[in-house]
Amino acid sequence: MNVLKFGGTSVGTVESLRHVKQIVESLPRETVVVVSALGGLTDTLIATALKASEGGEWRAEMDRISKRHHDIIDTLVEEERKTETLSKVDSLLGELSRTYEGVSLIGDLPQKILDLIVSMGERMSAPIVAGIVKGARLHDSLEFIKTEKWFDKNIADGALTHDLIQKEFSCLGDGPHITGGFISQDRDSGEITNLGRGGSDYTAALIAAALDAEMLEIWTDVDGFMTADPRIIKDAKVLPSMSFVESMELCSFGAKVIYPPTIYPVFHKNIPIRILNTFNPTAKGTLISDVSDSYEYPVKGVTAINKTCLVCLSGNFTENVAQVNTRAYNALARNGISVFLLAQPGENHEFSFAISSSDRIQASKVLNEEFAPELIDGMLTGITLTDSLSTVAVVGEGLKVMKGINGRVANTLKRNGINPLACSEGNSETTISFVVEEKDSVRAIESIHGLFFRTNV
Ligand code: ASP
Ligand code: MG
């Protein structure tokens, strides 16, 4: 059996939902389908919550949200399932409206209330899709996707979720089975949580892994994984295939195709992923598996993460570099901050690494506490954090065997007047990454994409 995930644009309009209906109805009944909220709705839910908490007008947006869901139900839901679907969705719309009212009255938006508000997207879209697809059965993902607290984040409790999914889907023959992505429930408090923005992919991967699916299909609005973001690179190409590792690297360095944690559960079970286009269902898409066609496509893509912050520790610690390094990463990890690029050490007794700008304040506090004694006795002379940067990455298993590749990348950047502030220490053989000023990010992607793809794709 296969697990399919349809993203927001695929379930966003009457037209796109007609495609989804057609695709799912043509598949075996054992199929499990995970859906996102209606396209753009999660953003709207958050923006409206913020507005309400600041005393702004929220009722008109609430009315638009209701109308959008009602229009789809009126036009597409099967007659005999209309009453049931409407009553489910109306009760959620009522709860949403009362929650906005509460937020507006108290003028505050606690995280758990925001989590409740954003959960409404998938809690409404799933019963709607189940009402549209013939014979479909609805499953409530809050019953089987469980999270636990990790610092201030919620992360999936893999073992518990795995067992609950197997129980929930023990009779697969009576489907197709529809469920909402993204949303989850805290295993201890029972509060509604989520798997992070873009998390519907991850829900689908957890289900595919627990049920030993043959394939995880991610249905989106492009023909497949591309060599770069097509909004930046007009001649970006669709790749026929890539390896799990390549897709993991591309996604963790900013490719928006799949939510990064998604790949691990299916990679672990060697379940291939196919990226497909709801609006062009006959296109072959991109197959992600344990095979890399690095002969034909040695490099798979160029991506970037904006909002990078470069942390630099400088001092007189030549002999203790490894120890300072380890202490810095451990202190950050203990506080839930991850480092995504370690820079090659500079000449002047300093070393740098990149984190997300959103972790900047917390990282500064943690490092200053960790190294307070060394800052006093002079072993460390400074901890500096620089923002408004971008991490650019080139990914491909073929990089392992390409000669002089670092030099070619460096020369291309130099020719385009871009000066990398840090280069990765080569922590992965399949990726070359470097940090540039955010204003140079697009030019860096263009020039590197040109270097690899103008002639050989
Ligand atoms: N609706 C959620 C979001 O927009 C989850 C998803 O679509 O994957 O982030
Ligand atoms: Mg997505």
C-alpha cells in the first residue's frame, strides 16, 4: 500500500480538490491519504490570531474562513455526507471563533492557544476531503500522532506514535483512509500540538514507516524536486531521481519541497518517496530512494537558508580548540539550538559556526554563561554574532569524486564579487556549504547553479 500526502495548494480550491478526488478514487482502497489545511489557511489562522491579540478586527477574516470551507462543502461533498461534514466543520468554526474572541478579550496569545488555533486547518480539511472522496474513512490524527516536550519545542514520540498508527490502521481494506497532517497531541498533557510548519509531510512519513508502505507519495504543485528554487532560477530543472541523503541535505539546507524531518523515518525503512504534481498527475515526478544516479547528475541542486547567524569565538585557545568547540556545541544542544554549519578554522585563533537567526539571543546568553570564566581570564577574547547572512549549499553525491570542486566554486563566487564569510569544514561529503551576506544570496545561487547546470543538465 501507498501513503499519499496532498499539500495546501492541492486541497485549496474546488478545482484542485476535484483533481484530488479523481487521483484517490483511482487507487486501491488500502491507500492512506494525509492532507494539509486549505492552501494558505495556516498563515491566515496565525495572522488573524496575532491581530485579535493586538485588539484588531478579526471577525471579517473569520467570516471569510467560514465561507471558504462552506463553499467547498456545498459544491463537492457527497449529498449523503453533507450533514455529517457540515456539523463537524461548523463545530470547529464555532470553537475557532470563540477562541479568537477570547484572545481578543485578554489581549494575549499564549503558545498553547496559538497551537489550538492553527490545528483547526487540518481538523477541518480532513473531514471535508473524507466527504468528497467516495467511500473514504476519516481518521483523527490527534489519536495517534503524539508528541513530547523537548525544551520549548514539541517533538514526535516515535515509539508511541508507531504503535498507535499500527492499531489505528489495522483494517486497511475499508478505505481509502483520510487523515489530517501536521497536528498532534502532547502524550502527557493531552494538549493539542503540531509537528512544525510544513509538518504534514512528516505525519505522512510516520504513517508510511509504521505501516511498511511501499511508497510515500508527496503530491504538490510542481513537477518534482528541482535543481534550485524556480522563483529564483528561471531555468531550474526537474530531477528524475535522487538519493535519500541528497534530499535530506537539500531540504535541511532550505529546499522547501519536503519538511526535513520527513525523510528519516522512511529512509530508515528504505521506503522510496515520489514527489508528484496534483495538477499534472501523469508527469513522472522525482523518485527519492537509496540509489543515486550520480553518473548522470553528479550535483543535484543549489539551495540557501536565509536568516543565518554566524557565531565567532575568538581568543588564545590554539591548544584547546577541540575542547572549546565541544563545550560550545554541547551548551547549545542542551538548550535546543542546532548548529548547521561548522566553519573551517580561521587563521587568527577563532572559530565560527552558523545557527538560525531566530536562536541568536538565546545562543548569545548560553555561550556567555558557558564561557564566563574564560572571558574573564582572557582565554576567550570575544563572542560575536553576525546576522543578515545566508547559508548557500551545493548538494550531490557526485561531489565526492569531482576533482578541484571547492576551487571551482570559490572561483565562481570570486568572479561574481561574492566573498564567503565562512566555508563548511566538509562535515558531509555530499555537500559544500558557505555563508555569504544575505544580499548576495540570490547572486551566489545563480552563479553556482550556472556553473553546474548550464551545460550538464
Ligand atoms: N498546514 C501546515 C502548514 O501550513 C502544515 C502543512 O501544510 O504541512 O505549515
Ligand atoms: Mg509543505
